Amino acid sequence: MSFWVISYHINFHMDDGTTITRNDMRSTEDPKVNSEKKAKKWLLDKYHNSSDPMVDMSNLFVGIENEEIIIDEIIHNTESFE
């Protein structure tokens, strides 16, 4: 089975003028995600429509002015783990 791995980071622009960057990655084996474009859409839908934090939010809940997600890399893995 193939799957997509998406690495990304979120820049948090704090109300004190600083920027904090947090990185993470997600993977999907959803058969509907069959292109890089759909993998990107899948991640952005999770970002915009989920209450699940996309990165470690420790020390970030107070003072966030705005944030932006940036996709760093999308990898399509077709190798078997058997």
C-alpha cells in the first residue's frame, strides 16, 4: 500500500512581535489521496477544520496574533514494509 508523508511547519506570529516556528509531519493512507495536490489539500483541510493541534502548542496558547502553515515537502511512498 502506498501512502503520503507531508512535512510542514507553522510560523506563529506572537503579539510581542516575535515569531515562533514549530515543525511536524503527517501521513495518510487514504486511497482518495492519490496525488501530491490531493495530499496538500488533505493536510490543509486538517489544518483549517480540525480542533487537533497540528504542532506542539506548549507555551503558545497566549499571545498568538496570527499563524501560517507552510508545507515543506510531500513524499509519496510506494515501498512495501514486508
